[in-house]
Amino acid sequence: HLELDIDAGAATVTVARPERLNALTFDVYADLRDLLAELPARDDVAVLVVTGTGRGFCSGGDVHEIIGALQHADTRDRLEFTRMTGAVLQALREVPLPVIAGVNGVAAGAGAVIALGADLRVLSRSASLQLLFTRVGLSGADMGIAYLLPRMIGLARATQLLLLGDRVDADTALEYGLATSVVDDSDLASAVAMLARTFADGPTLAYGATKALLTREQDMGLHAAVETEALVQALLMGSADHAEFHAAFTQRRDPEWTGR
């Protein structure tokens, strides 16, 4: 139920269970985790788009295939599953590629976590986000979202969304800073493709370094953050892309980025 398409450096992963609002199965979780681990080793991918087919982005874990099945599992198996789901969010944050979520409808539960784990989110006007874990009798802190969400929108709003499981429509998501942009439903695919093309055609090494530092510096003090940025910046000053910028600037032409 996970489709992968690669077009000139832009990889698109589509959850394809439209009849179930793209509800996740054990296999989809595992495949997404494994794909995110594989992508950094590929030379043909510079940016990742995650989206869904049909009316929804992803409605979360399948009630029958996951929730029902786990009713009969022991604690060890349940822990193995919950660690696997958390590994998906961690991989989204740590993969050294820009990740764009094209949210084409409902993103609920784990689906909302996956969308929020992306670096940028383009929402259709009919889209919504809902972290409804408490509404099914589980902790609102799931997959690492209680770490991520307060850093995105502040503790007060994160507490509200994780405790109450409120539905956040596209306009509210934009107001909260959870959406990069909101577009008409008919324009979503083209808007996401345009953004992905910007990354795929740009200085990919610089994008990857920026994302890595944004992620790692969340848990650093100022001294460590400044030193880490100094080391990485000095390294990139010796890159082919930085030299290409200088050559293009002096020759009054557009740079030809290589990601090297």
C-alpha cells in the first residue's frame, strides 16, 4: 500500500489505501521506516514528498488490522510495534533530505504525526490535522509527537491539541504555523511539485546540512550549537556547490548545483 515514484531527484511516496482513508498497516509502517533509512544512500533522490490518494492523507492506524490485532498481543509485541512507529517519526526528522507533506485531506492520529514530521506541509483547503490518541483511550504523547509539537507551536497549544484531540482545519493550521501554505484542492499537486522541484534543483548538500543542524540543535546549548554550525559551515565552504556559487556570481549567470 506504499507507492514510490522518482522523477529527476524528487521522490514521492504515496499511501494508497483510498478505500480506508489510507489507514496504516503494520507493513506500511515498516516499509516507510525502511524506505527512509534507504534514501540517503541513493544518488537519484534529493527531496521526498509524502502524500495520500483519494480523499485523505492518512487516517492513522487501521482499527481492524492494527488496533484489533494488538488486543491479542503481549506487552513485548506491543512495545515492538510502538517503537517501530516512533522510528518512523525519528527517521523523518533525521533523513538528510527535505521532506514535504502534501496533505490532501484528513490527517489523523499517526497520519497527523507523519505530516508534522515533515519539514514543510502544504495543505489543501479541505485538509485537517487531528491528534486524537486520547480519544481512543491512549496517551496523547505517541511516536515522539510530545517532543516535536511543543517545539513547533509552543507548549500551551501543543498541550491543548494533544490532550483534547481537537480537529485543526487548514486555516487554523496555517495560523498555528503547522502549515507552510494552504492551497485550493485542485492546486495541491502542482504546488507540492513546484516546491519539490525547488529542492531537487537546488544546493542539496546545503539543504541536508541545514535540516540536520535544525534537528540536532534542539537539544544543544548555545555554545555547542555555535561550534557545530562553525564546523559544518567551514566544511561546506570547501564544497563544489559553494565554489559554483562564486563562479556563477562573478560570471553573472545562474549556478549549476551538483549537490557536491
